[in-house]
Amino acid sequence: MEGILVDSTMTGNEELHSDTPLPLVPLLVIVLGAFMAILDGTIVNVALPKLMAVFGVGTAKIEWVTTGYLVSETRPNLRRQV
């Protein structure tokens, strides 16, 4: 199978063949990261009724658990890239 030339500055017969699985790696990493974020959020939401019962608080006070969790999870993503 004939490969495609990636860069004109390459030397020799370096080619990227279309049958290499490398383009799927970033996609799989992104999908796995999104799945883990959804799973983490689900775990927090499932634990809320038990936390309400243990601490004897209502919905108005326990919603801060979810808010604090979301802030702590998204804060590292807000750092400015240098």
C-alpha cells in the first residue's frame, strides 16, 4: 500500500501509512477523559442523599457540595497557558 508523505522536510523514505492507528489515540484519550468526568459527577450526585441524611441538612445546604466539587474539578482547566 502506498503511504502518504507527511512533511516535505522529511529525509529518506519516511512515510505515514494510512493503516497506522495513531490518529485514534488522541480521540480515545479525549473520550476516556469525558467518561471519567461524567462518572465523577454521577458518583457525587448519587452520594448526595446519604450526605443529607448523615449531616441532617436540606437541599439548599447540600447543593454546595456539588458546587464545590465542580469548582475544584474545573479550576485546573482555567489556568492560562504560557
